[in-house]
Amino acid sequence: MRKEVKRLKIQQIIGSDAAVATESGDKVFQEINNFLKNGFSVELDFEGVEIMTTAFLNAAIGQLYSGDYTSEVLNSNIKIINVAEDDKILFKKVIDRAKEYFQDQKKFNNSANTAFYGS
Amino acid sequence: MRICLPISIKSDFDGYQCLIDIYNEVLDAESDTIDFSFQNTKWFEANLAAGLGAIVELIENKGKKVIISDIRPQQQDILQRNGFLQKYGYSRISHRSGTIVSYQTFKPNADNLFRDYIRNELLSKPDFPTHSRLLGKKITESIFELYENARTHGRCRQAHTCGQYYPNKNPKRLDITIVDMGNTIKTNVNEFLQQPVSGAKAIDWAVQKGNTTKTGKISGGLGLSIIFEFIELNKGKIQIVSSDGYWEYRKGETLKKDFNGIFPGTIANIEFNLDDRSSYRLKNEVSLDDIF
């Protein structure tokens, strides 16, 4: 059975056309997380969002990898629409980075130390 | 106590060292009033008002009063237009058609006000590059990444910002400076790595893609690298001052130096090249289907 899809208008959730702050991203994450947990799919509508930062997207989208969601679950339950062509690369960077960050947070932190000190 | 500023203060290593010297000189001053005298100062780069304003904030937090005196007409005009002198009893001069990006302070949760500032002070300016919408967007994006970085990592009480257009320079440029007096990059990086690293090395670590001092449920390590990648393409310049570290990137070269004394916060100054004709179009389209 197909799940009911909830449309989330990002501009309405954050009350701005600038999706820039970590806190705004966290608000969006909470909404997505609540719907997914309750068995809905979501459509994230970025219409009207003029500017975005990775800080916002780390919190809104990247944070989805902090829990139990797999890529398969996220791909089949989240659709992202109305994103400016030149902003799409930010999503890719944030998602790649989040996967890396959460895959093994501890291991990553250690490897950052090693990279810096070379030992 | 009277502090005479030097003949010239520019956005370079020596200029920032001068701000650090000023701060360290007044740090333990006993007098209740600090007088910044501009009598010798023939050149003060307007965007550095953000750095001086941040130092004033620290002095005032100690219950002292700051006055600005003996300012020469040319410096007075610029600092009156950008609003810096307003709190010292000088009236504000309208700057609508000018090359000024005004001096402002922002509380940490004021991202909408900061958005308005960017909209009013940059995007609506006649000299802002209209030939490339994408360049304008990239500049705005970099400024927001920088602001967000200052806000979240510095955990500052307020950020001080100021800028200046140089439409007659070749290439045309826009300088924008954001200063926060919260935790320095050196403090955050040393705490994270649990090892002592010099100020310049700490900044160098922080600007590398994937490096972040965040450890919680929200990933990081992209903001500064996004700015850095853009500045590289834009052929602009970025300077970061934090604690005793100085880090600069321009024309493919990175300069890392340590100051004498510390700056108790972070100054980030970006110089954007407004004559940039790069298209900023992506070579390969990114699909959001199955992006996860």
C-alpha cells in the first residue's frame, strides 16, 4: 500500500526565503522525522527559498543519517522538489559528508587527528 | 587613556596586528575612558570598523567608555557614512548611492535581520554584479556560510560586520568583514584535537574539507571549504584572524603566520572579485532522485 505523502513547504516552516541557520534546518529535520516515524512519506518543497547554506542542510537533511534511517528508506520516502539547479550540488555535498560523518563518527575523528599530525 | 592609531590600517597582516596591539594595550587599562585618537591616521580601511567595533564591545563590557577623537575629514566621512561613528555622537550620513556596506552588529539569532542587511546593503547596490545572477548568489551564499560559522562555532554574543565596495579598482571588488568575539578557532580546534596547535595551524586545519570540531548529531566541515572553493574560482581573497593565528589565501597561495599577542575572537575578511566572468554553471547536472 502506498504511503500518504505530506508536503513540507520549507519557506513556511522556517518563515524566510533564506535557509541559512542551523536552527531552521533543525526545525525542518524535526518535521521530517516526525512524519517518517509516523509512517508517512514526505515531499520537501523548496519553492521560494532563495539562498541556502550547508549549515542549514547539515541540520535539515544530513541529520537524517544520525538515526536509524537507511539510504533505501530515505530514497523511497523523501522527495525533494523545486530546488534551483545550482543548489542541487549542495545537497549532494551535504549528504556525502553526512554519510561519512555518521558512518563511524569515532573512527572519523581519529582519522582527522592522524591526517593533521601525520602519525 | 589615549590610544593613537597609526597612519594607516589596512586589511593585511600588519593592519590586524595593529588591532591586536590596540586590544592588548587597553586590556588592563585602569582609566574609565579609552580615547581612540585618529589624529595620525590618514587611511583606515572601512571594513575594519567591524574589528574596531568588536574591540570596543569588549572594552565596554568592562564598564569603560570609548570615545573617538581627532578624526580627519576623509576618515570621518567614510566612518560616518557606514554608521560606525554614530554611537560616538557623530550623525549618520545617507549612503544610498555610495560604495558603503554599513557597519552593523547582529545577535546570534538574528539571521532574518542579517538576510535583510545582505539584501539591502549588497543585492540592491547598483555596483553589485547584475551581469551574473549566479555570481551574486555565490557571493551571498559565501557570506551566509561565514556568518553561520561565526555564529555557531564562536557562540558569540553578537557579530560585527562591515564592508566596502571598490568599484574603481581593477578588478572591481567587494570586501566584507565579519567579526565574532566568541571562542577562537584555536580554542575549538585544540579542544577537539586535544593537542596544542598554533593559531595559524588551527585555522589551516579548520578550512580543510571534512574537518570540523562538531561532534554532535549535526555534521559539519563543509562551510569554510565551500567559501574557499568559491574564492579560488572567483580569484578573490580570504583572510582569517583568530587568536594568534593569521591565515590568508589569494591567487593560489596560502600564507600562515602567527601574531604577537592574541585577538580574542575571529575576524574573517573576504575580498570578492566583482569582475569575475566565470559562469558558475555545473559541468554535470545533479539529480535529486535517489540522492540519499
